[in-house]
Amino acid sequence: MTVQTRMKTQTHHNQTFRSIPTHSKPLDTARLEKLFQQQLDLYKSNLKSSSDEYLTALKTIPLGAHSTFQSFDPYPISIKSAKGAWMVDVDGRKMLDLSMGFGSMLVGHLNPLVMAELKATLDIGTLYTAPSPDSRDAAERLCRRFGIDQIRFTNSGTESTMYAVRTARAYTGKEGVVKVEGGYHGSGDALMVSTKPSLDKAGPEDAPNSVIGNASVPGLSYVVPYNNAEALERVFEKYSSTIACFIVEPVLENIGIVLPDEGYLEKVRELCDQYKIVLIFDEVKTGLTAGPQGAAQRLGVIPDLICLAKSIGGGIPLAAFGGKSEFMKPVTDGRMPHLGTFNGHILAMAAVRAVDTLCTPEALAKAESLNIQALTRIREIIDEYELPAHTVGFGVKGCVTWSDRPVRNYRDYKATDFQIAELSFLWSLNHGIMTPPGLDEQWLISLAHDQAEVDFMVNDFRELAKTLRG
Ligand SMILES: Cc1ncc(COP(=O)(O)O)c(C=O)c1O
């Protein structure tokens, strides 16, 4: 087996974490296949009630789950209850939750303050479908935190990105949308483009095709590689007369974690200003998991519009879009009516109050330092076992990427080792760790995770590393 040595690593933004090993050795693929089969057999023999639940659910629910993301082979784990950082599945297994509702449960399951706010709210009403002091208060809290002038609440990230794009279209009077290859922004038509395109359709790396998702009608869409300001400028130069907005996650969090190179986001801001294109940051995933004021403020680049969801709602369906008053004008003057029966639901507003109180800089710093500890200890295990992997993190999120070189865009991500990623996913589920479905999500260290939970996940990774080497 060859030992690969790498001296130089890419510079990533200094508020982000990436640690590339200096050397690694490939793993034996026949052994990986055998291990995968063993883990699959173990899964099927230990998760019988989940299997029964799945087979029953199939009769009424396509794929047995209410989101296609929640379903995976051979069948998903069915959950009975959750508290703090732990879940119990229908087979009675206690599982450490590292998915935390794709990052929504930043304050932990059944957080006492969230529960107290929700219970108190149920004493006074359920749904008003009218403005209330509670919805004004929640708006003020989030505007203060995220440094924006105005905000509108929605019920999902998909709605927020859809309305942000529509607002930008109304503001500019143009239709075109530019997005990053491999970026996911929810399932609205305009953005179901090149989310994870197959490489035979994706075209050249520095000028990707816009690959339209099944059954969607996006309108005018352009796709660019992440971390490539030159490619963005080429698209702006050629098509700016038709482009309303560029929407991007400041840190990509749907293909593992992909960090912005030093200077990339600043250049994006500059180009959007130069070509008069609305810059939208999709902070559905980053948000409070990036730090007390979100990713934009932490990374020092301020967009025109921002989309929020998941972590702001403490587990209640809540999302928002907002930004500078100037860019929210189309909502005010009616060029972009924003509608929704459940918008500003008082249960969600109660959750915002609790989350805003809980997510102090100190509380988030403690979770982040546990996350850095996990990333560092896992990196040491990667070194010890010379694994072809590295660790990446941002705020309270982290992941292991199965490649010994940095992943800077979708094409790099496609070159990572999915065989090991699949095995590692199944391994975790069998060993009592709930990681997000898919091979490209990240863990979340919530306010409910502590030293014991970090030790549990790091020790499990050590067992995996030992087993991979045999
Ligand atoms: C970056 C990003 N934007 C938007 C969405 C859509 O959010 P929702 O699932 O609440 O519709 C997601 C969902 O995971 C996301 O990761």
C-alpha cells in the first residue's frame, strides 16, 4: 500500500475548522464490502420493530416516511421518544442523537424552557392568524440577533428560500437565479436545480450545466461552482441583465461541510454589488449553529436577504426570511405578497423566546468547544490509523469527510469515498448513534450534549477505525 504525503492545505476562512492528515493509507475495498454486509445483517437482526413499523407505514405513506430524506435502505429507524441528546427507538434501543432534527434541536429535545414557554402559551390560545405582541417580540429578537432590519415568519426553510428568491425577483424585475452546484435550498421549483447532479449531466467543472430536478419548473437558472469567484463573475458578466439573485449557503452544509476559502465570500459580495444582483444567504442550516449571530456576522460578509429556519425554532416548525429594509420593500409595497395561514404561529413565537434566551454567547461557546474537542480527538484517531479522511467543522457542527484532501466544491465532494461513508453511517446506527440520513450530513453538538456524549461518539469512532484496519 502506498503512503500519500501532503504538505500544503488550502486556506479556509479563519472562523472555520478543517484538519487534513499529513499522510494516509488506502483501505482494502474487499474488506469494506465484507464489513458493510456484516453491518447490514446486524441492522436487520437488531431492528425488527423498526422493520415492522416500516412495512405497516408503507401502506399509507410513500417510502414509509413523510420526507424522502427520512427514508433510506433497508428501512429507517422509527423513533418513540427523545429527551436531551438521546432518543429511544421502537426496538427500545437508546441512541445518542447527533442529527438533532438536522440541526433544529440546537437547544436539546424537550428543553425545559422551551417546554415551559409552549405550555404557558397553550393556556392562552393556539392560532390567531392575526398580528400579536408575541409575533412582534419574536421578530424584534431575531432582527437584533441577526443584524437585520425586517423579517417575515414562514413555516419551513423551503418557504423561506422560495419567498426570498421571489422578493429578489420583484425587487430587480428580473427572473434569473444563480446557485451553487451541490447546494440544497429546499424543494421550491426555482432551487431544485443541480442539487446533486450526476456527473454525466453536470458539464464542465468551472461552467456547470443547470440540471433540473425531477418534476420541477425552475425558470431561468444558472449554476456555478462554490469557491470559484472567477466562474461567478463570468456568469454575471454574460447574463447580469437577466439575473435577480445569487443564493448561497455561506458554508455549504448539505455535502458534508464545505468551507469558504479565505476571501471568497467577500469577493461574492463585491461582485453582487458591482452587477446589482441581490445576495441571499441561506442560513437555514447555519443560523444559530454557526454562532450567536449566525454565519454572516461571524464570517463578516453581510447579504441583502437572509433565510432562517431549523435552529431558531427549538423544534417547532418555524422559518423566516428577512434583511435590509430596502430589499424587503417588495413585501411592503405589494410587488411580492407574502402569505400564510400559520405564519407567526404563537407556539413558534414562544419557542423563539426560549431559544433566544437559551442561546447566549456563553452557552454556544461551551457547545462549540465540545465540538472542537470532538473534531480534534477524531482527527488524532484518523492520524493514528492513517485513514483516508479528515475532519471539518463550523460552529457547533462537524463531520468526517472520507477523503485525504480538502473538499472545496461539489466535484471534490463527488470524489470522496462513498463506500466508507455508507459503512460508517450503518456502523453508527448499529452502535447507538443517530447520524443524519445520507452520507453528507453533519453532526450537531447541542446545548444538551456534554462530555459523556462527546466521549461516546469519539470512542465509537475509535472502534470503527480499528475495525476498518482489521
Ligand atoms: C440549506 C437549506 N436550505 C433550505 C432547506 C429547506 O428547509 P425545510 O426542510 O425546512 O423546508 C434545507 C433543508 O434541509 C437546507 O438544508
